[in-house]
Amino acid sequence: MSPQKNVLAVIMGGGRGTRLHPLTMERCKPAVPLAGKYRLVDIPISNCINSDINRIFLLTQFHTASLHRHIQNTFHFDPFGGGFVDILSAEQTEKNTDWYQGTADAVRRNLQHFRNFPHELVLILSGDQLYRMDFRKIVADHVASGADVSIAAIPFPVSKVEGLGLMRVNDDLSISEFVEKPKDPKVINSLAISDKLQAKLANPNGEKHCLASMGIYVFNRKALAEALDNQMTDFGKEVIPSLLGKKKLFAHIFEGYWEDIGTVKAFFDANLALTHPLPPFNFFDQSAPIYTQDRYLPPSKINRCQFDCVVFGDGSIIEDSTIGHSLLGIRSIVRAGSTLKDVVMMGADFYETEQELESNRRVSRPHIGIGAGSHIEHAIIDKNARIGAGVKILAAGKADGNYPHGIIIRDGVLVVPKGVVVPDGFVL
């Protein structure tokens, strides 16, 4: 049976998104803008569509309004294919009156909705990762191995596995042990894959590798129901380890680009990496495109500027500025004489009308975008921010914390949150 008819996909929308704060002050994690024109949720949904999986549930509970608008405006399926993207937010029932308590708890509470659709397998995905993966391969391996649960695993050199959940894998790819974020070098080395598995990697030479869980799971329908017949709340920390010795667990090795962008720094670095001449993630691959909302914006307009490694979203207007190693989102406006370096600018949700521009001038309120003669480095400028003329904001040498006019430094990255107003001449 094809994945389209046999597999349900479940995307975890995440909790409060505290690691991505302040980008999640007014939106949930899946709705955070990415790469100038996309949203984080576009990645797993596009991977599903490109893998012939078109029945998709998205589980979320915080600040869902913008996510609902994006899904409704973007993903439309014909009535004959049976496809959908359905958002399931936390809801009060006779049995539950509180929020989702974790990834496993969220899936458990929605099993009743999944039962309405014929399926034998459930594909569980994260909503805050950047990668391109053909899920048909992990589904095929899952069926061929006779597994109850398959876990996507990515090889990492033993020197770079800090902060990752590791698994001990036998030569047949069956899983015998999980270790959550080990720090002891002896433990890490003991989890390294065998020489036989190392030889099968795309780059087998060099440092030994461990296999890290990607947080992507394929469950047999029955195995999922049995695994959740308890009070465990999290897949990675509780449910998966509890299945060792009880169910058949197998690893599926994935060797492409994969980045967990759940923190401000990881989000910042992943976006700026897209400005490189040969970025690690290729949005130009038309064999497996990333889909997003078609906004019907005009092309960007660039006047007398100097650029070096810059990505622009549609509908931007850039005047006589110097911009390096930066990514500018849709409807970004940068006025004359500005300098941007290492900046992720998310752009705007709308253009201001002539009446709004005149009203701004009367009350000395900056227009949306970046004002003339401003200098910004190592920063994220969230949507609809208003940065006045002659502003200078740099993250270098400043500690994490809250600063005037709503500016926040997190993970060493300066963030101007959504809708914040920075007055003319402000210096930080």
C-alpha cells in the first residue's frame, strides 16, 4: 500500500517555544518565519508532500492564530486525493482539562482523531528542524525490518555529539540502548558504531561516529497505542527508552543536512548559512521543493547598493545601502545610507499606505523597516519592526538580557522583536 493511503503524519508543534523566545512572543514555533519567505512548518509539511504523504496532523497549543492563517492560505488539496493538513490544538474534554504535557501526551490525546482515517503506520515529526528527507525510504525500511518502531538517526563524529541523544545500534540496525545527552567521553566512545556500519557511511574514513536521534519516528499503529497506554509525557526521554526489550526498535540512518533550529542561536546561524555561495541546505532543488504561501508580491527593487552574500525575499525595497552576509525577508525596507552585517531581517506583513506614512511623520514615529543611516550587526529584526534613522545597534560585547525599547539579546544574538519601535538616533 502506498504511503499516501497507509501513513498518517503527525507534526509536533512544540510547547511555549521558550528556547526561541522572543521570536515566539506572538506566534508558535511552527509559524516562525524562515529563509526570507517560508515558515518553519513548511519544512516537515513539504517533506511529507514530496514523499507522497498527504494526510497530516499538526499538534500545537500556543499562539496559533498566525499558524492557522498560514495553513489555511497555503495548503489546499483536491477533494479526490483525500489529503489535508489539520491543526489539532489542545482542548478540554471530559478526561483532560489542561495543556499538552509533552510530545507523547499530545499524541495520546489525539489518537481518537487518528482512528477516523485508515492507516497502519504513524510518522511523527518535529516542527522546528531544517532538512529534506524522503520519508518513503524510512517507511520502506520499517516494513522490511519488521520493526514496531523505527527512529531516524544521523551520524555525528564522537567529538561533536554534545547535547544529543545517542543510541547503541547493532550491525542489523536494531537498537539496544539509549543514552540522553551523555558527557562522559568513555560512554560516548562506547556508543560508537561498529567498523562494519562505519564503512557503509557516505564518508567512512576519519573519526568514529555515533548515531543521534533526529526525533523522527515511524510507529506501527498498534505499537503506538500500546506505547501510550500509560502516563508518560515525552517520546525521547520516556516512551522510546521504555520500549527497549519490549518492542522491535530499528534505526534508519540519514546522512543529509539536518539542523535542529529550536534555539535563537541555531535559528540565526541556520538562516545566515543560506547566504553562502553553496549553502548546506538547497532551497533551489526542484525535485523536492519547499512549499509556502503564494503572496503575489512584486519583485524586489534594489537601488545603488553594495551586496556580499545576501538573500532577499519578494517585495523588498533597498536604497543605497551596504549589506553583507544577511538575509532579508518579504517586504523588507532598508532606507538610504544604512549598513547591515550578519542580519536576519524578517520583513513585514504589509506595506504602509500613504496615509499611514503621513501619520508617522506627524507623530515622529519611524516607518516600518530600517531608517536612513542606520548601522546594525549580528541581529534578528522580527516582522513589522520600526527602526528609526541614525540608529546603531550592535550585539558585540554585550551580555544576554533586556535592553531599552524592547530589544533583547539572547544566545549572544541581538533581537528586535515583532512590532518594536526603536526611535531615531538610538545607540546600543
